[in-house]
Amino acid sequence: MPRTPMPEREGRLRALDFEEVNLGYTDQLAILEATRCLQCARPVCVDGCPVGVKINDFVAAVADGRFDEAGRIVATDNSLPAVCGRVCPQEIQCEGACVMGRRSSPIAIGHLERFVADRARGRGGEQAPATAPSGWSVAIVGSGPAGLACAADLSRLGHDVTVYEALHEAGGVLVYGIPEYRLPTAVVEAEVGRLEEMGVVFELNAPIGRAESIDDLLDRHDAVFIGIGAGLPRFLEVPGEHLVGVQSANEFLTRVNLMGANRSDAETPVLVGKRVAVIGGGNTALDAVRTALRAGADSATVYYRRTEDEMPARREEIRHAREEGVHFEFLLNPVGFGGSERVETMELVRMRQTEPGDDGRRSVEPIEGSEVAVPVDTVVVAVGNAPNPMLSGTPDLTMSRRGTIVTDEVGMTDKPGVFAGGDIVTGGATVILAMGAGRRAAQGIDAFLRSGALVEID
Ligand code: FAD
Ligand code: SF4
């Protein structure tokens, strides 16, 4: 049986608005897809999932129509299943390991996970069992997937949890980076709402490191978890990058996603010109280019210095972008921008692949004299992010040369009582890895609080 396609909105029509592209499986489609699963004796898909979701068990429950049970099985290992089902790079994780991939196409694990999570959300979700209050209080800095997952587990363990978030909305990249048409804000809001019901307090517009330091937080909390992500955009550092109309993907996406800057009545609208060029090949580049189309660009093109096969973006995003009318240009790298005040042209050099090195990987190098110039009105640079530097001056917090926070395997830093996880520790990674790090740190914090170490610190 072929893989059950995800119902989705028609490409050109959906590029006109921010409504979700994928519509979700119905009960019948979910059962149809789940019955394709071979129920392997050794389910290698579970090894492919960074948090070890018991995929074989939840898929078997879906196949039997036991949807609530399927939801419970997923929720044991994954506290953000409605998010992960939508945005995990399944092709290199769970689905990449699925043996059905060798015979035909892998089981649509992500689509099924989304199905059970959405169904549980629609029914109000599971009530967390009441836990006796521990009397300890923990501060979480940053409300991305690492912070949210850490907050959920600590609250379940009976601790008082306060989340400090710099922006005016909770969710981290899930709300300011990933657009609505891929991950509706309502999904993240439901998760934040669930945490609030459990007693987690959210302090928004609270950037730690400015008015308040980590040491200030340690004065009123017993432990701190830092999950501030890798939100500092990298630039190309080529001539003309200062011109009006050249901006980072972070700025572009945050302004559209959080401030509605694509609307003409916005206080500071983003000026999306007719011809938009997006530089990069990851999820961020794809989110920016598809957002540019929805914000009114006549043409939107991705320029990537390697080949399509090497693009780190999820395959589904690349396919969706093409269907919506996005153009792709490969083996081209910007070397400068021209214009008097606003950007008018982008200069690119053609790249070629080198012979494979000792590790078997090909690199790319510029072809001398191959420069071309293309007319552009807006350029969005999406070539990666560096760790957020706001807490780098915190005393006793060891940072790596890359600017990440150094921790042990449960997220404990060198500063007593302070833990960290997610992109601020690994550098830019994925939602599921950040979430897994938040959960491990919650266990580490709980063990730390109960160990008596706190008394020694006091
Ligand atoms: P973040 O999600 O970055 O959250 C950090 C939070 O901390 C933010 O809310 C920030 O405002 C807050 N903060 C920062 N400094 C402070 C401070 N000093 N005080 C208080 N709060 C602070 N991954 C996938 O798996 N699939 C995808 O499809 C995908 N698409 C992506 C698209 C984009 C545009 C981007 C940028 C990333 C994408 N990623 C994707 C990567 C993924 O979103 C990140 O790896 C993940 O969100 C990291 O989680 P985090 O909790 O560590 O940090
Ligand atoms: Fe796959 Fe991600 Fe779900 Fe794990 S959390 S089963 S990797 S979709």
C-alpha cells in the first residue's frame, strides 16, 4: 500500500494567505496509514527518534482506533507532539529509519503523531496528576521548546516554575520564527495555556541580563534553567549588506509573525518589494521565502551556494515552496549588493563542487570570473544563527569559543544551581533536540534540589 497522502491546500491558493498548508488526517486516513506499519520485532524507527517515542506502540493503537491511548503513549516521551508532528525533520529521524522506506515509502510517523496530538488537544488533553508541592522554586529563562518542556516536567514534579521571556509572546522560535501556515500559533498557545493551568507563571517582556541577572534570579529561586536559544543572526559580510532592503531572516520573520508587519495597516510594515531574494538553504530560508510570497512579493527566489541535495531544509518544505511558486537557484553565492540607498542589485558568483575529500564529502568553490548581477528589491539573509550572547557575561558560567554554554549531560553548568539546554548549548539544532534537552535538565534540576546541594550553596 502506498503512503497515505496528507490532505493539503492547493499550492497557488495557499500562497495567498497564512492559513495552515497541511489539513491533517481524518480518523479513516490515520487508520489506513497506521495499518501499513509492519510492527517490526525491533522497531528501528524508535532509535531514529531523538526522544525515543514508542512509535510502534502508538501506531498500533491508532490502527486499532484506540486514539486516546495512542495520545497517552506519545505524551510519555514527547511533551510537544502537535509541534513535533508538524516540524520534526522526520526524513532524517524516525521515518528515515523506518524499514518500509526501503520497500516503498516510510510510515508517515509525523502525520500520525500530529493526528493523535491534535485529537487530544481538541478534547481538552490529559489532566496532569496532582503532585504534592515540593516547596522549591525554579526560574526558566526563555520560553522556546527547551524552556517549555523543562517547565512542564518540573511542574509535574511539584516545583514552582516561573518562565522569564524577553519577547511579548511565549514559544520562542515556534512563534517568532516558524510561520503560522506551518505551525499555527494556536497549537503553541494551547501548550502554554496547559502549562499555565498547571500553575506555571509566565513573565513576558522580561529579558534577563538587562535589568535582572541570573544571580538576581538565584536570590528568589532555588535553581535556574537557561534556554535562550541561538537567535543572533549571522550575516554574509559582503559589501552593500547595510543597504535598505537587506535584512536578516530573524528580523523579517519576527516582524511578520509577531507584529503583523506584512499588513498595510501595521505601524512599521515590512517593505516586501516585487523581487525578493532569500540567501540560504535551511528551514529558515524556506520560511522566509514562502512568507515573502504571502506578504505580496511578485517573485521570490532562494539562492543557495550548494546543490539541492545538500539543502538542510525539510523535504516537505522544499516541495511545498515549489508548488507555491518559489524559484530556486543553486551553486550561486552572493558577493555584494548594489544600490544608492535601497538595494537594487545582487552580485553573485557561480560555485562548483570540488572532488570528494577524505571524508567523502564534496565542498564548493567559486568559479573565477563567473560573477553575475541580478535585480532585487528585497534581500533576506538566512545563513544561520549564533548563540544568543545576552548572558555571556554571567559570572562562573563557562562558555565555549562558539559562544554556547558548557554543560554536562543533564544540562548542569559550572555555576551552582544553573542548568542550560537547547540551542544555547548545542548551537542551532531542532525542536525535538531542544525539547529533549529541556526534559533531561528537568530531571537534573529535580535531582539537584533533592540532593541537599542547595543547602551547601546557601
Ligand atoms: P528558542 O526556540 O530560540 O527559544 C529561546 C527563547 O528565549 C526565545 O523566546 C527568546 O526570545 C528567549 N530569550 C532569549 N534571550 C533571552 C533573555 N536574555 N531573557 C529571556 N528570554 C530570552 N527545527 C525543527 O525541528 N524543525 C523546523 O522545521 C525548524 N524550523 C525553523 C525555522 C526557523 C525560522 C528557525 C529560526 C528555526 C527552525 N528550527 C526548526 C530550529 C528550532 O526552532 C530550534 O532548534 C528550537 O526552537 C530551539 O529551541 P530553544 O528552546 O533552545 O530556543
Ligand atoms: Fe518522529 Fe519527531 Fe515524533 Fe520522534 S518526535 S517520532 S522524530 S516526529
